[in-house]
Amino acid sequence: MSRGPSPASASQRRLRVAEEIRHRLAAIFLRAPFRDPDLAEARLTVTEVRVSPDLRNATAYVARLGRSDIAALMPALTRATPFLQAEIAHGLRLRHAPTLVFAADTTLDQASRIEAVLRSPAVARDLGRG
């Protein structure tokens, strides 16, 4: 599943801004006491941030540590977006703080499913290992 242009085609500035946003979000998720009960106990990780060419929009891909039910937290992240945007804006040296959008990162789930398929007896038999 593609998420848009590859990082190789992104400018150095976009990559630096995206990485700074990712680090700041990760720090916020680690330390911030959220009032929202859905986010208060959730352990989230920011796997990637993609920034638009004009640096006005940023998509943060998030996953739950040790769990695959990130979709259940998406409404809570949407509710917390204004707070998170304000926190990000205070730390970035940009003329305009990017508008944040959160997306569920399902690549770890997909990798687990692929690994399970590759370890299945039928695939081992087809590869001549079983």
C-alpha cells in the first residue's frame, strides 16, 4: 500500500520538518497527560510523518504498541488534534504550523499477516521445504 511520493523525492527541508514533527509528537504521547480517557492510557508510536510540499499539511501515521486496534483511537486523536497542533506549533520555527491529520499505520499488521502466510505449511511445501 503506497502512502504517496517516496521520501527520496521529498526535499531535505520537508524531511527535516517531518522528522521534527514525528519526534515532537512521540514526546507528547510519551509525557502528556491527556484529558480524553481514550488517549490517557493508550501507548502510541508515530511511525512516520509526511509533509506536503508547501509545509502546510502533515499526515502522521500512528500505531499502538503491542496492539492492532489503532482504528478505535482515531476519533480520540481527531478530538486531540487542536491540542497537538498547538504543541507542535510552539516548537517549530515555521511561518505557519502544519495542519495535522492522523492516519492508522497498518504496515506492522500487514507484515505479521505476510509472515504468518510465509510460515504456513502450504507455502513451505510449495517452496520445497516441507
